[in-house]
Amino acid sequence: MHASNSPLRAQIVIPARLASTRLAEKLLLAETGKPLIAHTYQAAQKSRLAIGVTLAVDHPKLAQVAQQIGADWVMTDPQAPSGTDRVAEVALARPEVDLFVNVQGDEPEIAGESIDFLIELLAEAPHAMIGTLATPIRHRKDLQDPACVKVVRSHAGMALYFSRSVIPYPRDGFPECDGFPESESGPLSGSSTYLQHLGIYAYRRDFLVNLDRLAPSELERIEKLEQLRFLQAGHQIAVGVIPKAPRGIDTREDYDAFLARQKNL
């Protein structure tokens, strides 16, 4: 971690929730020799532009891990409805910070360069309150997968919409010339029209301290996508594109693959 030369001070916050649906207490899994959340914390520390990393935990077990690894941490409301709300709790207590980066706790291979790109993206978009990242969708099957959230951008790089559906919808089908093979699972050859939204955000502090004023919106309820609340309220969201997505840990298979990659380091 290096101090930023930017006039804007950016703090990374990792919301850490003990309960998890598909892989029980996954942030505490430690078959590599250290808990998963420790991997994510140490990966986030590779950012050159952030002034620090904070774990926003909801349970004493996670607080104990934070203490063991010497992390800066805060205990947040166990009933907080989302990771964004946990980041907002940190923002309320840190008036000296301008930007807060929300890194998901189950992304132990997040690149420091991606975090820095996001910080610079929002710093250079003064009209946007939020920044986020996307990556080109590389397999046609992902277009039909509702777990793969899609985003479309304006020419200025601002989000126009996020959806679990295919956007933009190709009324005339996916022509070969656009890089979409006939195979439903085949790779896409370089098309950047279709983007997968990644779950990493940067927020201006002014936005976070007023978060509780934004009630869930109709679009958010329909798609189950929190960012649509912000978009429907009129907030601009800057979207930067990176070459590939970090690998999150959602299932036992994901964790086993992570273990294998760690053994090959």
C-alpha cells in the first residue's frame, strides 16, 4: 500500500458478512493456511492509490480474524441489508476520505491495478457519484445466464442500464460477423458490445452518507440489482472496462479451484 498523490483520498472497504448461502462461512475457510478474507485483504493492499483498507465485519469471528492479521476493522450492524450499507457506515465515521472502494470479501484474487483504475475512473468523472467495472463477455452461454449481470454504456462511459437479461437484445440474432459462433457455449471473438458488470464499486462520500434516503426502487425490486436504485434516482455511474474479471468464490468448486491456483504459485 502506497500513499496516493491524488488530491482525492480513497479508502478501500471490504464488507465481510459471516453468513453465506452456497458455501457456509466461506470467508473463514483456511485450507491455504489463512482465511479467505485474509487473502482478499492482502490483495486489496496492493493498490497504489488507496490510503488504506478496512474490513467492515458483522460477526466476532470475523473481527477475530481481522485482529489476527493486523487489519484495520470496524464492527458494522449485523442487520445491514447490503455490503453498500456497511461501506456507508464506514464513510460516516471517515469524513477525511473522499472516495470509498467496495471490494467484495470473496474475491481473493482482486488485482490492485483494477482497484487503482476504478479510483482514477471516478476521480476523473466529476459528475458521477459512483464508479464500477465491467469486462467483455467471452462466452455466449453467459449472455443467457441471469447470474451474469449485463451493462450497457453511453459513449461517455456512463451506465445506461444493468440487467440480468441480454442487453442490448439482438433482434436479428447473433450474426457470425459480430463474433458470435453458432455454438451456445462457444467463445466470443472480441466483441465488446456485451459487457458483464463486476461487483466492485467506488462511491463518493457525499453519496454514501445520504444512502439511507434512497428507498428501494421498482427496477431494483424487479431485477434484484441494487445499482438500479441509484440509476433510477438519477445518479450517474461511470463504467470502466478491464480485460478480465477477478474470480470470486461462491461455491465449493470455486474454492477448490482457488486452492489449486494457490498451490501453483
